[in-house]
Amino acid sequence: MTTRLNAWILLAVLAMAVWLTPPSARAEDGYDLWLRYRPLAEPAARAATPLAARIVVEGDGETLRLARAELSRGIAGLLERTPELSSDLADGALVLGPASAPRIAALDLPVADLGPEGYLIRSARIDGRAVTVITANSEVGVLYGSFEWLRRLQLGEPLTELDVRAAPKVKLRVLNHWDNLDRTVERGYSGQSIWDWHTLPGYTQTRYVDYARANASLGINGTVLNNVNTNALSLTAPYIEKAAALADVFRPYGIKVYLSARFSAPIEIGGLPTADPLDPAVAAWWKAKTDEIYAAIPDFGGFLVKANSEGQPGPQDYDRTHADGANMLADAVAPHGGVVMWRAFVYSAEDTTDRAKQAYAEFVPLDGRFRDNVIVQVKNGAIDFQPREPFHPLFGAMPETPLMMEFQITKEYLGFATHLAYLGTMYEETLQSDTHRPTAGTSVARIVDGTAENHTLTGMAGVANIGTDRNWSGSHFDQANWYVLGRMAWDPDTRAEPVARDWARRTFTPDPRFVEPVVAMMMGSREAVVDYMTPLGLHHQMATGHHYGPGPWVADLDRPEWNPAYYNKADAAGIGFDRTASGSDAIAQYAPAVAARYGDLETVDERDLLWFHHVGWDHRMASGRPLWDELVLTYDRGVAKVGDMRRSWATLVPYVDSRRFDEVSQFLAIQEQEAKWWRDASVAYFRTFADRPLPAGAAEPEHDLDYYKALSFPFAPGN
Ligand code: BDP
């Protein structure tokens, strides 16, 4: 008895000690993401919210119940009090419900143009009580509105006299998981796949629920569970059942499940001799398979397909087109309201001209030949998720076909999870690029949101960076990339900077002494990576296979375009890939005004110079320096920026809990070393062609070229 009492006293003392420890010293592991409902520090923020002592739910749907639970959880955490649940109105109550609920309908709120997923948060009076109404045309809209209300509470924003309305501008806002059935993740740097296929469908862990909460808080409404390089077994009955269990968890959060479909599945699991899309038996097999999926998952979203790319099977194996393949699948899902997301990332075995031209060449002739429920998924640039790419020339070039954006959230080519690179600036750069199609001022965002070409089927996908790591994304700052993808999918005109600020405030602290330096770090971080990896328009300089570290010298792989040397084209005369009329003429795939700008050495932005031009080592840059000097100094600038980030972070120790502070510090130290490695290895290689001294002040590479060439990393992750 006494021992037990002592134990209790000890526990109480420990709890007190934890309570009294300043927040900066308390360890956090990042699991809460931006839904971090810690007590609000500012007394002012609390005083400003005598609201929400009561939650009134108008309706009894499951999603409403989840919205209420989220609000209760958030209020309990942030305001340290438990709101009461009641059907009686009271001053300050939060009233949740669809606009059709009688007491909300009586307010006659303007909800018609909110669409199926938008929401309205309105300070109103019902029966003489001053309340806050969170309403929408659907329960999911109410859930989205609840998350928005909580965000405002979390950030100490005013919660009175509210009149907030928002609706997504893009219809399909999806994550693409490149997750395999054995739980490895292609290009994943955050542990194993979060889908534990082995224990599904019987066991659905709470992590699936938290995954759904995080996504719903951003408005993400779809998830493709399996890798685009897929295994036909994903479409067999046991795996359909497992996917259905996940769909059941996600459904009330407004998230649909999709599957990557292997084009040759009719052969591999169907026993057919062919997967020819025009063969009636093949079409019938897909129809039956699709019906089987819908029987298990009535709101199944549809299929994502990578076909005839990097060795994947596809319709071209039968001399059919991408449209033939996509339409056959589209016909199977159409009766159920499903869609087909057909990827334009086609990287075939035959093309030897310029890989950058391939997607445009194959897809533009098919414009207008796809079914209404097909959307073509296009990567942001024409090569492959590089640290910087000019926007993909397909945007604006297929006006009769809906095109969706595919960004990579996982940082395959940007230093994996250890390098801090906020991708909001990269996404914004692409989305705000002017396609000049059909006219000047038509940004990629206008193509993606459908307004430029009058499409209602619209979408944005992000290749997920989520895994079993406790912090989900492999690093704390990589959570911001998931966050900004969600925000930009909701509204492609969203700007990177306010999102970075919002994220940093929610994830760490709203203290401006923390937020301002961190936002500055984030906003400059991706440019730093560009500078130390692939400055001035260089691209695809990463080592072979795993893409970890520099490999600009690699030139011996079977196909020319597998080699980094193919992309840098360094020689005694200069460096860069000539994509003008004198070279591959890839620039001709852009609208004439864009092609003219990129094609002219006078007008091309120096950041894209070597993407489009092969330029002499002495080419005079805007700075007045010769290209060689500029190149070396740009690498140096990238390394220096990482040093700045590291020093900046070091000053922030008072504002961050110890665990997250240390984890970020260690990663920044790795990043600084690796940035220097990139710079030194690249300079050591390119100087063999430039044959010029390093510019004044530039340091000699730490090692000779052979040293860098000899480094090997057989177990680098994600491969
Ligand atoms: C490349 C990745 C590869 C993917 C491919 C794709 O290296 O792992 O399968 O993209 O998008 O960047 O299909």
C-alpha cells in the first residue's frame, strides 16, 4: 500500500516537473504534425475566445461526429477546457451542420456557390443566441470548415464577426504513394510504407486515422495506395479487401481510395494471353475487375496508370495508343463514376533524341481522343522532378484534354529527407509560369484549375513523403512539403510564403522571433539546393540509381539519356544542353513567345541557361563574370546558404523543444557536408573541361576527382 502511495506521489511529482519544465525543453517527436493542439501561450488569445464552450451538432452523420470530435480535441488542447455537447443553443456555441439542417437553413446563408466541398464559417444569431455557424453543402465541407476554425484558434486569429468562405478550385487533390506490397517505398526516405498490408484488413491502426485527419485538414480528398510501378497482385481479391478496409477508415474524412493499375494484369492475374486494350476479352476482364473493386469499395476513385514508361507494360506493346489504353479503363470505371489518371511521364526505350521531348510528342497528337473521365497526369517539368525545371510544355498544349499536375513531395532529387528544402517555392514557380497558351497571361495554374480550357475534371497529385517514421515525413521540415502540396491543390494560386509562415506557426510556435527566421530559411532553402546541386539550369547530375550525391561524370550506362554526362554535355568548348533549333529543338514545344524567350541567350533567365543552351566557358554572365567563374561561385553560394541556415537555426534553441531542435540541427550539419560534397565533386569534374583556374576566393575541392568517383553507396535508401 505504502509503495503504491509512494509511486503515486512520485508520479504526481514527475507530472508537476514536466508541467513546470519550459516548453522548449520538453521533447516532441513531430507526430502531431501541424495539428498540434498545445495550450495557447498568449493569455490574450484565450481571452479573445470565450467562445466554443458548447458545440451543437445539427445532424447525426459520421463525418459530423468526426468534425465535432476534432473540435473537442482541439479546444481541449488549445484552451484547456472541454466543450460541452448539447442540442440547446447558447451564446458562444459552435453550431455545425449541413446548410440543409433546419436551424441553419433558416439563416438563409449564401451556400449555393460553395459547391460540394466548400464551407462557410459565419458569426450569426440563432434564436437570439450569438453563435458561430460552420456549414456547407456536405458533411465533408463542415469538416473542412471545422479544421479552418481550429487553425484560426491555434494561431490566435480573431474568432468573432467571422464570415469566411472557401471552396477548392481543383477537384482531385490526391497523394500518390509509391508504396510496394512488401512495404518498401520507392523513393521513400521516411521508413516503411504506412500501409501494413499484412495486418490488413483485420487491423486498422490509429495511424491511418491520423493520416486521414492530416489530409482532411488540408482538403486532400484522394490517395493512391500503391506504387505506379505496380504489382498486379494489388488487384487480386485479398488486396482489394485490404484496400477496402483503408477506404472505410478514410471515407468519413472525405478521402477516396485509388489504385495504380498494372496494364498487363489481365495476363498476370487474369490468365489471358494478351492485355491488348482493343481485345474484347481484355476489356471485359477489366470491367469485371472494376465491378469487383466497386463491390468492395463503392466510392472507389479509379485508376492511376504508368504505361510504356521505364519498362512498364502499356498499350504500345500492342501498337495501340495511350488513348486506347486509357479509354478502355475509363469505360470500365465510368458506370461507377470513377476516373482514370493516365500519366504522361513516358520514358520509353526507343527515343534517342531528347528525353525532354517525349511526352509532348506522344500526347499532343492524342488531344481530344480521351474519354471524359480521363485526366492526363503531367509532371511539373519535362525531365523528372529536378531541383529546378522549366514548366512542362504539355501544359496548355492539349486544350481538349484535362491535364493534372504531378509534383513530387518526397525529395528524390533534392537531398532526401536530410536536406532542408521547402518545395512551396518550386510549386509556386511552376504554377505561376505563363504558358502563353492560348494567350499571354495563362499560367499553369489556370490550366490545372480548368479555367483556361473549361474543364471541370481537374486535379493535382503529390508523390507522398509519408512513411512509418514517427514524424511521418523523415524530417520535421519535410512535413511542410506535404502541407504546402495540400494547400496548393486546394488553390493553385496559393503563395509559398504565407503557407510556410502558417505551417511554422502551427508546427512549432507562433512566436515571431522563431517564425521570421524560419520562414526566411524555408523560402531560400530550395534555391540553395539548386545552387549546390544543379546551378544555372544543369539537371540530372545525381548518381545512378539511388540518386544520392553527385555523379556528373557518369557516362557509361547503356542508354545515353541515363547518364548525367548526357545532360550536362560538358566539353572543352562549354557546358549545357542545346535545346534550341540548333540542338534538340525542344523549345519548339512551347508557345512561340515562350520559345523565343528561352531560345535567346539575351532573354533566357540565367537560372535556366544550361537547360536550354550549350554555352562557352567564357560566356559573359549578367554579373560580368565568365560562365566558369559564375558556375563555381553559384555552387559556393549554395553551400554558404546552408551554413547560414545552420547558424540561423542554432539561434532558435529557446523556442523549440529539445528533440526536434536537435534532430533539425543534425540534419542541417549533414546537409552542409553534403552540399560541400556536391560542390567539390562537381567543380573537380567540370574543371577538367573548363581548364581554367578557379575564380578568386574559391577554395580548391577537398579531394581529387578520383576520390569522388570512387564513392559508392550500395544501400542508399529509396532505390
Ligand atoms: C523517377 C523515379 C522512379 C519513378 C519514376 C516515375 O526515379 O523511381 O518510377 O520517376 O515517376 O523520377 O514513374
